[in-house]
Amino acid sequence: AQKITQTQPGMFVQEKEAVTLDCTYDTSDPSYGLFWYKQPSSGEMIFLIYQGSYDQQNATEGRYSLNFQKARKSANLVISASQLGDSAMYFCAMRELIQGAQKLVFGQGTRLTINP
Amino acid sequence: NAGVTQTPKFQVLKTGQSMTLQCAQDMNHEYMSWYRQDPGMGLRLIHYSVGAGITDQGEVPNGYNVSRSTTEDFPLRLLSAAPSQTSVYFCASSHRTMNTEAFFGQGTRLTVV
């Protein structure tokens, strides 16, 4: 079973609109963490935002915010006022304790295209 | 700041050849890991290490070896390259608790012909 599911293989959004990228997860570890990474066409992995399972407030970093709904096991990324430079692959990832070690598990990614 | 340095950036191998992908970090991170990225499959964990002298297998370890003789270095060895190992490889490092971001190298695009 998939531990991290990103159901949107691709999304197309008009510049300046807000966009929500979906991520659902499955874990039995009570102390887990959720990350979002951006991968532009140049290939590097860029960290965007982190949310710990015990964090009371939703994480925000500039134009990025994480809509964390623990009961629904959902950690959607919201990008406000999208820009052309936001066009990239976006990966949701979860840190969880597996067999005594922390591991980072990635979803399949969502390719976001911002149209002018 | 160098962060995570991964070499080479590109490599073409013939089936059966061996090679080592190098990874070094200068942040004194305990945790280092190797991932492979294939189209439509995200990043999958190959091997990881929680400190010098300690390594373990991830999700897709077959055909790869690792060692961690120092905190800084975590090389990935392909023993006998196969076309199925054609992929983009990423090295990453983080604090042991992983309560903050993992830092990634620039990636290695490997083609096995």
C-alpha cells in the first residue's frame, strides 16, 4: 500500500491564482513529519516546508502553506499568487520510524504548470 | 557553503561495469541516504546510514553497496551495472531526528547501455 499518495499527476494553473497540491499519507507512527519539495526542470530538490505531527499550527513559509488535516491524514500544499517560476515537479514526503530508523518516503509527485 | 556534494553529474556505463557514486556533506549530519528517481515513481530509498560504521537497506537495495567510514562521506557502489539501474540518483543528508529538511545533492544521471 502506498504510504504517500499524490493523486494529481499534473496541474495547470493561471499565473497569480492560488493552487492546492494534494497529499495523503498513511502511517502508524505517532511522531511523523511531512515535507514538500520542489524539483524544477534543472533537477535539484528544493525544500519548501515542513510540518511535524505534533505541531498545533499549520506551517507557513512565504507563499507556501501546508493545510494539515491530521484526522483525514492529509497534508496539502497551498501556493498563493502563483508565479511562472513555480512550474516544476512537487513531491510530498513523510518521515516515519520504520524498524527502528527514521526514513523519508516520497510520493510520486505532481507536475505543476503555471500558464501566463 | 558546500552542503551535499555529489559526483559525477552524468555517467554512461556498459552493462556489467562497476562504478562508485560519491557523496560528501560538510554539515556534520548523522543521517545520509541514497535515492533513485524513476519517471512516475518519485524517489525510492536505496540505502541509508545513521552514522559512521552503520548502514542499512532501504526499499530497493539490490545491486548496490554502501559504506560509511566517516561522517562526511557515503559512497554508493554499483557492482555490476544493469540497464534497470538507469536512473537519476540523489544523495541526501539530515540530522538524525529528521525534524528539519533533508539536504540533497545535485543528482547523478546514470545511463547503463
